[in-house]
Amino acid sequence: MSDPEPLVTTQPSDAVRSVPPLLEAREIVKSHRNGAVDVPAVRGVSLIVERGEFIAVTGPSGAGKSTLLHLLGGLQRPDSGELHVSGRRMDTASETRWAIERRRNFGIVFQSGNLLGDLTVAGNVELPAVLAGLTPRVARARRGRLLERLGLTDRTHSDPRQLSGGERQLVALARALVNEPDVLLADEPTGSLDSHSAREVLALLGAFRTEGRTIVLVTHDARVAGNADRVVSLFDGRVMDDARLDDEPAAGAKRGARGVRGVIELGG
């Protein structure tokens, strides 16, 4: 049986753009080395992410979802193709330039959490803010608000290794949001959470959206994907579908309210 043909989507032309998209991947390709064999993970994916969009990336295990997320955030380099951030070509950028870009404009939530074991919960959440040059007072205030919102105030001074898997994921989300980034890249942020914690996470993301910020979220959960503006479906490293869930504008309070309503329905 032959592979299904990838979907060809129509994107806005450069001629009608007033500003460049926040993220743009052009025919990016990435393979991973497995012994002596190169295993394709992402095969010629083109994707435009506009400012203020909430995009859910779905697909079966091994479809290339996490790899695509890592490519968009500069954590991996494509073997070929181009990646642009706010009109700037970044697939050829240095590691130092990417580190500055991520610190200023990106929040990233890894599937495993990736918390630092030698820092407390407070230290993990505050670290990106301190590295970005915010004062300790501002870093503490932002950390306090985020942990309170996620129900983790009593874990502020805990060792991350003492947390449950779900708690670690919530701390990782707080860390990703502490710098109030332009774009959040999140790999299964609700995957290890109970329904109550998942609702809190999606409510927080809904609030993040109302500020006009951008989310690209990998998920297996159709209920979580239902909160997005667009659902991009991957199969075997290719985009097989790119569907907008409604015709409202990509940003604004009305869209944010829609996201919160979806949160309330989750697990109901």
C-alpha cells in the first residue's frame, strides 16, 4: 500500500502580507541516525504560523510531531529547507543567536519536563526571567502568580524530584511562560495530567491567547486540539491535513473566550 499523498495547502502570498509570519517553515527535512541508518522524521514540511494563532499538531506516534516542534524552536537543525522567525532566516543561525532568540521570544515545554534537579521549583521557574535580565523582584512576582494559578504554591520550595509527573509538567509550563514569550511551543503539556489540572493548563493557555500570543502545541488528545484555531495533522513526517476550526480572526478576546469554554467542557 502506497503512502497517502500529503495535503497541499494554500498560504497567503508574500505580496499581500503587511508583516511576515511569526514562524515559517519551508520544505524542512530532518532525519535521525539509528545505527548506520538515517530514519526520516520530517519530510518536506511547509508551515506558516501567524501571530496570535493557536495551532495543535496531531498524529500517531512516530509521525514527527516532537521533531517538528524542536525544529521550530531551533533545538534541532533541519537537514534541508528553511526556517524563518519574524522574517529572519534562522536555520543557518548560530547557536548563540538561537539562544538569544529563545530567551527573548520563545517558551518551550518539553514532554519530559526537563526541570533542573539542583534548583527548587521556585528556582526553576525564575531562572529564565533572571537570564533574560529581569530583576529578582519581578521574577519572584511572576513565579508566584503562575504557581498560584496552577495550584502549586505549596510546592514553591520543593525539590523537583519530589513532585509527581503531573506536577513537574505544570512547573515546566510555568517556567516556559515566566518571560511572557511571543510564542509557546508545548509538547504534550496535558499528557500526564488529571482532568482538573488539564483544565487549569488550558485555562492558562486561553488567558495567554487573549494577550495576542502564539501557541503551537503537540497533543494526542482531540479535546485539547479542539481548543485550537487550526489542527495540523502529521503522518509519516508529512502534513496530511491543515484545518482551521472556524472562521473567526486568529486573535482577540472572543477567541480567548472560546478556548476557555473548551476547557470547561474537558473531562465533563
